[in-house]
Amino acid sequence: MKRSQSADRLFEAILSLKDTEECYNFFEDICTINELRDMCQRLETAMLIDEGISYQKISEQIGVSTATISRVSRCLNYGAGGYRAVIDRMKEAQS
């Protein structure tokens, strides 16, 4: 994604959210139900790929296509590092 003032503003807004409830409220306002569901599915897919779960099981468990799983896998392994940073921080927080 190309950096821009409007993207910076969006990310600053997200970083200003204080808790899960504020996140629910903000994302409910800014995203459609389908957009939010898709983002949730992508993160869940990345986490399952990281755990070594097969594409078939991920597709059955989450209901995403193998094309989506492949795209998420490419981003997880060769992307900008966003999935990796979040997954590693979430794992660390659980330990």
C-alpha cells in the first residue's frame, strides 16, 4: 500500500483505540460486516498456517477458499511482516 496522509490518519486512529470495546465500535462504524468478517478470517488463517495446519483443514474450519489461504500464506512468508509481527506478539502475550 502506498503511504499517504489519509492512511496515516487511519492508522493513528486505530492506534488511539484503548480497548476491545472501542475496537468493536470503531470497526463496526468504518467497515461493512463482510469486510470485518474477511479481515477476521484472514488473521485466523495466518495464525493456523503458522501452526502448520493444512490448507484443507483451514478451509473446512474457517470457510475460506484455498486461494485466500494461499494469498495469506504468501503475505505471511514473503510480505511486509505485518502478520508475523502480530502473530508473534499475540503468542508472547499468551505465555
